[in-house]
Amino acid sequence: MVNLWFTEKDLRYRFSEVKNLFWDELESRMQLCAKHLLEEGLKIEQQHLVGASHYQRSNKRRSYRNGYYTRQVVWKLGVLSDVLVPRNRSGAYQSAILDRYRRFGGGFDRYILKMFTLGLATRRVERFFTDFFGQYAIGSQTVSDILKRVSGDLHDYRTSPLRDDVRYLYLDGIYLTLRSAFKRKYVVLFAIAEYADGSREIVDFRVASSEKTIHWQAFLEGLYRRGLEGKHLKLVVTDGAAGLIEAVRTVYGFVPLQVCWVHRQRNLVGYLKHRRHRQDICADATAIFQAHSRTLALTKLKAFHKRWHPQEPRAVNNFLKDIELSLSFFSQPKDKWKQLGTNNIIERQLREIRRRVRLIDSFRDEQSCERIIFTQVTELNIRLKENHKQQFTQ
């Protein structure tokens, strides 16, 4: 009998080999089981469609079997090679389990769409599946075709009726590059609704050539026609774009409008003549909007004008233009002041969308852009709903 000596390092190395062999064997067994289960399912399906089992005489028979052909089927755990797919003589048999002329099964499309949700471009998705599946990988055209199937869901999303128990509406946009005839910047308009129960939802988005009044007005009228008439709307929060303000006044004329005070403060900094004033003037401006009451805010506003107008007249005049639009949040419940004073609610969601689409240098056209944005919006709406449920249970 020969004694075998192993060091502790040898044992760790050997055990790692055992683990690798175990997982390789498990994957192989799972592939065989999946293939067998799929083939048996196709046989049962064919039997129901033919109307008789093998060699059975029946008046209910609708067709006859005609052997098999083989297919490669890609699913979430790999490639099933040489799957036996039954055929009929009449050619009437069309499997509901496997789509015709497609190599993917088991809801594989969902995983491709998930890649887009995580922010990967078409070419990057193609590269990933090429590394994973080798010769059976999908091409960029297949990825694009799968993404086009989102169009039906997008149409349903945009035509579904909206609830009119919205109390706060947040509006903003982000700029993306579209190729179209020439590469140029387009804006994607977004609307987030907060309902009476505190839940939030991105209710719509549209690609537009600019943020002019005509585009924002068409966008808001679309919300109005779908049911968001604003009967319970208490405040519309925006970033202060002139075209947006005019559009809100046209569609929701009697609803108070709140212009984000942080944007107003940033504009103030841009007009400063002396940069050394930046810290002090920003501190005084912030104190106005963080006051404990509207009366105190107006008092601080007068003191702000008295102190800074002689030193920075141009910046102060720009800051005070339509200043009442940035004080509208004081009319709402005090526990909502911090939330409603700025449009951080919507900017937080748009930041997620920017982060996930920044890898895409430019979109081919508006339809392509909207389909990809829709995958992000769907994911964010799911997350908003989950966050609301967690807050509600707490």
C-alpha cells in the first residue's frame, strides 16, 4: 500500500478542481434534462394537434406525423443542440412552445431587454451574447428586432387612461443626440405624477426638437386628454424654462406653479459680476427659501435686495424676476415644503436615465430613442411602486 502525502495547499487545489467538475457536470445534466423535457413537451403538443397518438385509429385525427427535424435552441442557461422538433404531413403543426424561424426560447427576449434596462447599447449586447453562446450568438439586427417588439407595450403605455387624483405634477426634460438626417440634440420631455396616496409614477415622456411652448403644450394636452384634467392638482413643479411655464399656464391655468429655487440660485451665480460674492449671496438666497414661513421669506427677500442690489444689480434683477413663482410651495403643507421647493423628485429619476443611456453615443431616430427610454421608464416605475409599498408597510 502506497501512502500519499498532500500538503494543505495541494488539498485546496484538488478541492477546487472537484468543485469545478461538479458545476460542469451539473450544467451538462441540466442541459440534457432541459432538452429531454422540451422534446417530450413538443411530442405532447403535436399529439393534441394531430388528434391521435402513435398508431391510433381515430375519427378525430386531423393530420399525420412526418418524422422530425433538428434545431438549436438558445435559452437562459445555454444552447440546446439538435433538439428533435416533430413535423406533420399537412404542415399544419405550428408549435406554441417554439416560435417558427427563431432560435430562442423560454422567454429569452426578456433577458435581452433587461440588458437595455441596465444601459447596454445594441453592439454591447451582441458582444456579450457572442462571448456567452459562441457560434449560436445573436447579431445586432436580432437585438434591434427584439427591441422593436417593445413598440406595442409603448403604445399601450401612452394610450392608457390616467387617474385624475394627481396632487403634484413634476415636469422636466433631458437632452440626447439623434442622428436622423444630421446629428443634433433633441429633448425628451418627462412628467412624474404624485397621487393622493403618495405613490409616484412617470406617466409619460416624448421626444421633441426643443423645449419651446408648442412642444410642452402638446405634451401636457396629451396628459389632459388621457384623463389628467387637474381637478385635484395642487401644484406643478418645473425648472423654470420659459416655454414650459407658458404651456402649464395654458393647459392648467388655475393650478399654482412652482419654479425650482435651486435652478433660480444657479442662474443667480451665472450673472454675478464679482465671483468673491458667490458664497455669501448664495447663503442669503438659500435662507429665503428655507424660512419657516412665507412672511419671514418675504422679509429675508427684502433684506437680500437691500444688501446685494447695489453690488450686483444685474444678478439680483434676474433673480427677482417672477420670484413669486419660486415661493408657491409655502401654500402647501409644511411637511411638503422641502420636497416641493425644488424639482429634485424628477431630476433624481432623470439622472438614472442619463446614467444608463450615456453609453449610447447617438440614437438612430426618434422611434429607436423612445423604445430604449421606455425600457428605462418601465424599470423606474417598478422601483417607484416598490418604494411606495415599503414606505406604506413601515
